[in-house]
Amino acid sequence: MAPCEHTSRVAPADLWCHCRLDFDLAVVSIEDGQGRPTQREEELVASSVIVERNVEVPMRDATLTRANVFRSSGGGRVPTVLVRTPYSKDAVLGQTTTLDPFRAIDAGFAVVFQDVRGRFESDGELAIFEEATDGVDSIAWVAGQPWCDGNVGMTGSSYLGLVQWLAAAQRPPSLRTIVPINIGRPPYMHELCYASGGIFKLGYVLWLISQFFGPETARRRVSAGRADSDEIRRVLGASDHVEDLARWRPLPTLPLFLENPVAEWYEAAIRDDAASGDDPDALSEHFAKIDLPVLNVGGWYDYFLPGTLTNFTRMRENVGLEGADNEQRLLIGPWDHMLNSRSAEYDFGFAAGAAAMDFTGYQLAHFSHFLNADTKRQALLPRVRIFVMGENVWRDEEDWPLKRSRPEAWYLQRNWRLSTERPAADERPDHYLYDPAEPAPTLGGAVGLPGLVQGINVGPHDQRPLEARPDVLVYTSELLRRPFEVTGPLNCTLYAATSASDTDWIVRLCDVHPNGASRIVAEGTLRARHRNGAGRSSAVRPGGAERYEIAMAATSNVFLPGHRIRVDITSSSFPYLEPNPNTGHRLGEDGTDEIVPALQTIFHDPARPSQLLLPVVPR
């Protein structure tokens, strides 16, 4: 074993942990200066757990990464769970998305938390999307340690899920299973930067640049004498002015990005301009390489949910994996990207929380089945477990999408009605003016934004402030008399015209409560020029009616008696999505003086029946 900075039989400093020792649940704070553990708790930890900090893990090019190793003091070789993170191995414990290493040890596992290349205690330069070989090397290192029995699993959320997929595609022999949480599908660059339908996720990219890439990379540049401390201050201060940054045009000239250590990555994201999109051949090739069971975890309000569901369904279809259909698992909660089940406005109840449903225990049951010998295996988890919003209950299913769901069309009607009846012959279109200089603000849903702006904007927010705007059209059903369940992927067929040569369409499904609150359930987006699919972008004819198929995020929601179903239509969500300048030019080419307003027309007549197709579960 390579020399390490610190080896201890107590948990390291600056960590919060929940330890189950001697079958007692003890909450142990190891934070200096406050809430020190009792002597009995220290004795329990010291007698059962060894923590080795900053253990050197060499990569094939001799770059040294570093890891913290949590293992039992009882000796023996045990299966091991590897967590590879860019967010600091010393800071991940206690987060909702993080596997509790002390419970894992109690269940018969060792756990390794590793800083990826170029982050925090690890040497080298961060190479996003090039984590495959480092993942393979890390898995081989773990499997070769005297305390590992050669069976390795992986877990982690977001980037920590990305590195799992990249490593799994290389088929490392010791990797037995992965648990990717809240991460999209390949090509990852595209899904990181573009919403469904090809709209640039401006607010999320601002977070990537200003808060993910920027601070640590800038710190390293200062330490190496390649930059001064002003660079760190610029990067850290950027997220305090999100809307100012987001309004900058042309995008490629934004000073933050020009001065940022990852400017090349940002420029590549803009150049992509949604050209890649969904490539069925590339997806098939990617998943054909992966030959292991996967527990996919996501949230109804996570911005990577479409990719999470695609990963599950494509792995089940993977003909190259024997038993693939039987070994893939899916867990979806009412969560945002950090597995929170409550927003600033709404709480799905205690049982909805990741802690309440024992997310660590759920992962350990999965690892116990696929990492242990047959004699120690636990039973397989349910194939699909979802949280049904509205009724706010967990439910196990045998498939996804649900085979028993039935598509039901709900049509836009005159007088702002939403109905299962087809439109009448004398229906007239509705109009609104979309001005990119005054875009509708982001308010809830599955969004990603910098800093505190994210915390106050994610989840099932009341849409009434937006619905009062003149650039948002609102269609509402009659009062529901019985429970109405919608579970599965949604789709909107929108017949529309614009006075511009390009524009955006945003469609939202909302649950209107008896008190009038209009809570967003799901959303779909489409940049008009991408209406024909990936690689077939074309300008629209100004004033001409077009049929747009808008794929919306999946959901599971019961509209309760006394509630109403609502559809909102608009063209912007700022700053999460880049406001379309309506010029038809490629992303980043337009200055402030070039953007133009667009008159939008929504048709709902017999020949052009705009509709929302809902996956209804019979009751």
C-alpha cells in the first residue's frame, strides 16, 4: 500500500456520520470544537473501523490520485464500494446522496472515497469526460488491495454517476455493479448543456463554469503561479450576478468565460449547438459495451431524469447482456438533483425523503446481492420503485413505462379550456408576444441554477406568478370528480406559428389545487429549428403553421378530486434556458441589438388539434 497522510481507527475530522455499531444507531459528530462523540462512541468506532486518509492511488500515467479508505478493523477480504468524486472526498460524507460508510462496513463492505484527477488532493489536471481509463485503474487498484475480495461496486450522484458509466463501458473485470444517481445518458456533453429539444441550459452552464469548474481550478492556477488571487475572486463572485451574466450577448464574449480555466470546454458546448442530440446508433453502441447490473436512481424534479430513464430502458433492451432484463433496477423519488423532497413552497411528506426511505439501506441491499457470494446474497430489489405524487406514496412496479397505462389526449380549447373532447369547427387560435429582452423567469421544475438561485427555484413551485404574464397561455380542465393518475412519459403535439425564423416552445403540465395553487408537474421544451430531430435543423417559415412534437419529462402524479389539470405554454424560462433571439442564427452569434420579438400563434381547431398526450393509469 502506498504511504498515506493519516491512518486512524477513528473517523477523520470535519465529517458528520451516522454510525450503526453494536446494532445501536448512534449519531456521531467528529467536528472539531463542537459535539464531540462520547467516550463510549469513540471506543465503538475505534474498535470496529479503520480510516486511512489520502492513500495514494496511482494511474497508468503515474499521476497520483488520493483516496480515503473506510474498512473494518476485523481483517479479512470484503467486497468494496468505490466513490470517485470531483467535489472533495473529505466533504461528501453526510450528504443525502452519499453512501454511509459506517453502515456499509457494518454490512460487510469496505468503502473508498477518491478525489478524481485534478481535484483537491489528487494530482494532475481535471479531464472531464475522460474519466474512463482513470476509473478502470482505480477499480483495479481497489480490487488488488489486501482488504478487498476482488469484487467492486460503484455509487454516486451526478458527476459521480458519470464516472461510473464511463468506467463500466470499459468492462473492468472486477466491477460487478454500479449505482448511478441523477445522471444523464450519452453523449454526456450534450445532455449537460442542452435541455430536451435542443435549448441551451444557460443557467446550468453558468453553474458549471462559476461553481464547479472555476473555484478549484483557479485555486490550482494560483498555487502554481499561473494566475493571481483576483481570478478566484472573479470566479467566486460570478454567481452573485446570475441574471447579468445570462443577459450577456454574444455569449462567447462573456468575460467570465474568456478568463475561466475551462473556457475551451464552454466554447465546445456552444459549438455543439444541439447538433448531436439523440443518436440511436451511438446509444446502442454505448450500452452494448456494458455487461453488468445497474441500479438507476433519479428524481421527478431532477434535470437529468430523461437520461436516467433512458439508461434504464436501454440497459433492459441490451441484447449483449445475458439476463439484462432481469438485473436492471430503477428508483425514482419526488426529488431534485440533491434528493431533496421539499422545496421552498411544498413538502411531499416525511416518507418521501431519501433518509426516511433509507436510501443507504436500499443501496446496501443492491450491493449485497451483486457483490457477495451466493450464501450471503440478499434478495433482489423491486425492478421499479417510484414515488406517486399527489397521493404521496411509494409503489413497486414490474416495468417502466407501465404496461397498464393508456394514452389519453387532452385538447386545448377556446375560452382557455382543457378537455378530452376534440376541438369544435369554429375554434380560433390564441396569440402572445415573446420578447427575448423580457423573458419569462424560471420558477420551479427540474432546473439547475447557480448557488441560492437554485435552491429557491427547484421543484413544484406555484406557477400563478408566471401564468399572470401576457406571454404565457393557460388552459385548464374542469374540476376532477375522482382520482386521475398520470404515470409515464408525456408528449405534447403543438400546432403553432411564429413571426420569426426560429423560436422556442415550452409546455408545462400543472396540478391546480383547491386553494388555486398551480404546481408544476412536468415540462417539455423544443427549439423550433430542431423540430425534425438531431442533425436535421432547419429554419421555420415565418407565419407558417407547423406541427411540433414536444417530448416532456416523465412523471407520476395523481390529480386528486377537487383538483384541475392545467397546461401552460410559453417561449422562455430565464435564466435556466437561453432566451431564443428569434433570428435563426446559431447559438452565440447574436448581439443585444440583433434580437427580435416574435408573435406566437397556437392553433386548436379540428385540422390542427393541439393536445397533451397523458399516460393514464386506470383505477
